[in-house]
Amino acid sequence: MIRFIQVEELLPLRNEVLREGKLTNDECRFPSDLIEGAFHLGYFFNDELVCVVSLHPQNYGEFGGTGYQLRGMATLEQYRGKGFGNQLVNFAIVYLRGQRANYVWCNARKKAVPFYLNVGFEVISAEFEVPGIGPHYVMYVKIR
């Protein structure tokens, strides 16, 4: 089941998956987590939070219209490949279409590029390095 959640609910999962549990949960907050228009989604399986994503209003480059940046997409390892992340991203896109957003973009880790391609995103940048995390690409999907 997909639900809108508070940022405090997703911090432990974000820390475990994206930072390998090396930080405190509080250090896994993004400056954009609480800005106006930001929202967080969680996928619950048997009442356990197994997949999360955060989105906030943020335009990208010269793209016109209203953009949202997707951040902090994380699925517990034992639940990967079951379609939960796909459902979560598609829910976010449908919701944002209803909010009259034009596109969603993200800085995707290199190893996550196939996932984002599968949900309709396209690569729009050259590979770049995020210090301490690794290679990334900017990816984008038009939603209206």
C-alpha cells in the first residue's frame, strides 16, 4: 500500500539503503525535505515501510513549466525487484500530473539508471561524480 508519509518516518530507511547506515538518521535529511510543496511517499508491505521516495518543487536548467526533483528513492534490499519502487514512482507521477507539474527529474546513481529507464525516464546528462557517493546521471520524465 502507498501512503503519504512524514520525513521522520523515512529517515531510517534512507540511511540504511542510501548511506549504508553510516550516518545518523538526522544527517540523512535533505534541505528540501520540508520546503513548501515537498512530499514523501512510502510503500508498505505487511505494515512494514519497505520503499520510500521524496519529491519537491525544483526546476531543472532551461526546462519550461513546473518541475519536481525526485530524491532519496530507496528500497530495502530484500524487497527489490518486486515492483514496489515502480509503483511508488508511477503514483508520484500521476499525483504530480494532477498538481499540474510538467516534469520530474533526478540525479540517478549509475546503478539505478536501468530502474529509471524502466519507469519512463531518459538520461539527459553526461556522467558526473557525487563526492563520497559515486557516478550519477541526470534523468528526466515529461508528465504533461
